[in-house]
Amino acid sequence: MIGRNEGERLGRCLASLEKCGLPPTRIIYVDSGSSDGSEALASRFTAETIRLSLDRPFCASRGRNAGWRRAFERWPSLKHILFIDGDCELVDGFIEDATCILLDRHEVAVVCGRRRERTPEASMYNRICDLEWNTPIGEANACGGDSVIRLSSLRETGGFNEKLMAGEEPELCQRIRASAYKILRIDREMTVHDANILRFAQWWKRQSRTGFGSIEVYVHFKVPEFFRIMLRAIVWSVAFLTIPIVLILFGILAHSNSSLIAGGLLLSLWPIQWIRLVHKSVQAGIPLARSAPIAALTMLAKLAEFQGQLRWLIGRLLGRKVGNIDYKTLPILNSV
């Protein structure tokens, strides 16, 4: 389990592990520089707490690697590991179902299930997260931060890539699939996630992180899924927004009707796409009052992702290292 300043979320996560019957002697918590008492809280529930050093940037992949490698040192005969983020609660029964599949199907290396948002009604941003978690059942290209993984596949592939600030799971899963293993998403409740995104700035930063991860993972590891994310952000931000605005401004200044028409046509793709997304959501059973703002945020997300891509590119050109991109608030831990 990994976390950083998760506060009460961490308490709920630890309590859920206890409720699901996981003994404290089999739980390892890896902390990335928390300042809210997370380590002290975890020590009451777990046999071991690992505090990452400050000599390198914090990232999820670094925390997960520290955890599973320490687990293997303690229990060399260990076969499977549950990874869970500190802002999630485990659903009872998932570990048993996932483990049964890994024992019966040796070609499967990773089993994940359905992650749900804890309070989707709290904000539109939480509701969008809940929709994102609802991915297809069956063989998958990648898992998220919560999953049960065959330890031998981690050892064979070397674990998570600690150079990545985002997108570490799809990159690992690509290497796992290249080793002839499969990733399986089962029709089973797995975890309850608490995004706690209540402000537009938090949501924007989260989407920017997605853009940052997409270009970083694709440039280094050529993961196809991230190329599509990267390309969509570039097309909508540049081809369908920046260029038409330039054309319209040029048309106004140069009195060029052709530039005005071309710019207007390209810019009109934004409301057309918004209408298409609203229609698609309504057909899926989401009320119009919710579908409209969700579609608008989906469109705006392309701009935030493009900003993240630019951040990665500028950092690369200037030779700067980017630390952990944290979109969450940092609550003070009171009592759990």
C-alpha cells in the first residue's frame, strides 16, 4: 500500500484491509514524505512502514517497487501481491476471487476488478472519475493502481519504471504482456476510491498529469494507448483551437473572408463534438443535466492534457526533473 498525506482516507484504507481479514503481519505501507501523521497511523495497522528517502523524486512506481521488493525479502515463497493506493478501500472477497484465478490460470499475471468512486455525488469531477473507472470486463491492456499481481511476473519484468511520474501501470503491463502473460479485469467489485476533487484547479491538474504521463510513456516506451491520448490532446488544442483562432484573427486584421470561414469551420468542431458527447451520454442513461457539464469538461480536458505535454517537453529541453504531480488537497490527520 502506498500513500502520501492521505489523512482519513488512509485510515479507511487500513480499516478495510483489516475488515477483509488481511493480517497486519502481511501488510506493508510505503510512505512518500507525508507530514500529516500517516506513518504513525499505519504503524498501528501494519507490520512495517517504509519511508522513502528524499534523495529522489517521489512517484507511485518507486513506492510500489519498494513495497513488493521488501515483501519478497520477508517472504521468499510469496506468490501474489495486492497493490492498493492509500486513498482506496478494499472490497471484501476480491482478493479471494483474484487469487483463485491466478492459481487456476497460469497465463494470467494481473487481476483487477471494478473500482468505484466513494462520493460521486460530491462534485462533477468525482462523477467523471467514477465513469472513468467503469472499463470493459475481460482481457485488458493494462490495470490501474489497484490489482493482484503474480510476483514472478514482477520479478521477470523488473517491476515498475521509477523514471515515470505517471502512466507507470500501462507501461509495466505492456512489458508483462510482452512476456506472454495476460491482464484480466473481472466482473467484481474491487475497491472504493476517494478522489476528493472538489475544485476545478484540482481537476485541471489531474488532467495535466494525464497529458504529462501520455507523452512521457509514449516517447520512452511507445505504449499505443498513450499515443492516442497524446494525439487527441494535440489535435484538439492545436488543430481545432489554436490554428482557427489564428486564422480568425488574421482574417479580421487582413479582411480575409476565406481565413474567417476556415477558422470558423474548424472552431465549430468544438460545439459539434460537445453535442455528440452529450448525446452519447444521454443514450447511456445519464441525465441531460449531468451529461452537458461532463461533456464540457471532457472537451476541456484536452487543453489540460496538452498543457501537461508542454510541461514535459519544456522540462526535457531545459534538462529539468519534474517531481510528483499531486492534484489532491493535503488534509491534516485528526483522528481515525
